[in-house]
Amino acid sequence: MNRNLVKALQVAWELPEFRSGVRHVVDLDEVAVLLATLSVPDHDHEVERSLLSLLRSALDTVEIREAVLLLLERDEVRGPLVAAAVEPLADRPGQAAAIASAAEDPVVRREVRAVLASAKVRELIWQAIENQLSDDRFGLIRRAAVLFVRHPSVRRLAWALRRHGVLRELRRKQ
């Protein structure tokens, strides 16, 4: 498992408000088993689907969503999480820098909060993720278009990410 991610999780776990916020709604043993399974290089896609299902139910739970969003506002948690997210992008320094820059921007974090606050938007995001996992490019494009056209919070987030060069770097070929 990524060292930075482990550090961020440890910092988060030491915060009493985070632990009390998630303890009664998350089966921590289930999370531990899924993370251990994911750390094995040859895990199957069902494990990924299980983790996504757990993540989906967590984001649909107001207490957990708020606890995670509050953590992202804390420098000591956000820093290691961003480092863990960009570590696999060592061969794409522009993309890593754009993502790190966006994560440090309070406007981007505010727009992420606005996007995740809407149950309709979260549902469309999960449908897009399922389309991606099923290699359904048409479904993925359709969901992305609906998100962008019908939900102003998604448009604002896209523009905020664009200002940091995230969208440009995602389009760039390796």
C-alpha cells in the first residue's frame, strides 16, 4: 500500500471527530479486508467492485461524506493524500502537478463539496464509473454529458479544474 496514503489514513484516524463520525456507520473489519485484498497485485475485479460499493454507500451517508470532506480541508491529511494520488503519475509530471495544484485550491474543494452534496449527481457519477468498469464508452460519455449539461455544480468544478490544467493534462498523450 502507498506509504503516503497510509500516513494520511493514520492522521485521519487519530482525529477524534473523524473516528466518532465513522465508527458507527462503517464496518472497519470489512474495510481492512478489502484494503488487504487490493494490495495484492492479482486481485480480481469483484474486489474493486466491492470497494466501490463500500465507497458508494459511504458517500451516500451524510456523516461519512462530511467527515471525509472535513479531512480534506486539513493540510496534514490532504498533503499525504495528494502525494499518494500523484505518486503513480511519476511518468506524467504535468498531470501530477495539475492535480496537486487543484487539491490545494479552496475553490476546487468547495466545488467538490457542492458536487457530492447532490444525490442525483452522485448517482450519475456512480453510473459513469460503472460504465467505465464495463468498458461502455457510449454510456460513460452520455453520463458525463448529462452531468455537465444538467448540473451547474459539475460545470463549476470542471472550470475550476481547467484553471489548474487538470483537464488539459488528462487529454495529453503519454
